[in-house]
Amino acid sequence: MPAKGLKVEGVPEVTRAFDKVNSAIQDMSEAHRAEANMLLPDVRSATRKGSGNLAAGWQAEGAATEAHFLNEVVYAGVQEWGWEQHNIAPTHAILQAFESNDDKTEALYADAIGAIAGKAGFDIK
């Protein structure tokens, strides 16, 4: 009986394409920055308002692996996370912004990853 075999062509090309996608996904700072900027209005609106400095102080950044929210107002962390010993309840404004925008966030990352895969030659559907 003759030996049966399978010949696969294009393995090096597919490997290179996967490597391109993998290296691009290692630094998603642009997508993370876009997400943080998209969520920033919700973070500001969920923040307690006294003088308005705390809400206005929020800044959005994107790092290679995550979105960041920064605030130079010294009591920002206490307001965001609370301080039980001083009866200050947390606002969790950042968490609320993430949770209330799941669909938008999912679409943003689907587009970002789709663009990366498209540049590597994959047909995204």
C-alpha cells in the first residue's frame, strides 16, 4: 500500500504573520489610551464634586498592557477607594466607567486587534 501523506504549504508565511500579530499585541498602548480617553468623561461624572478639582484632575493614559487614570489631587485615592476609618465611602468611579461601557470597550479592542491582524495579512470577519 502506498504511503499517504499531507503536504502543507505556506507554513513559514503563516508563522511570520502570527509573529507579527504577537509582537504588535505586546504593546497595545494606543488602544489602551483610546479606551481610557473614551471612559474619561464617565470617570469624571462619577467622581464626587466639591470644588470640581478632583473631577477635572483626572487624566487618561495608555500603557503597553493597560489603561491608566491619573489624578494629582492628593485626596483622589481616598475618594476613589474610600477610607473606612474616616467614614469615607469609595466612589469607584473608574470601576463604574469600565463596567458601564463593556460594549464600547469590546468594540474598540475588536477593531484594534482586527487592524493588527489585517496588517499581518489575516482576513478578519
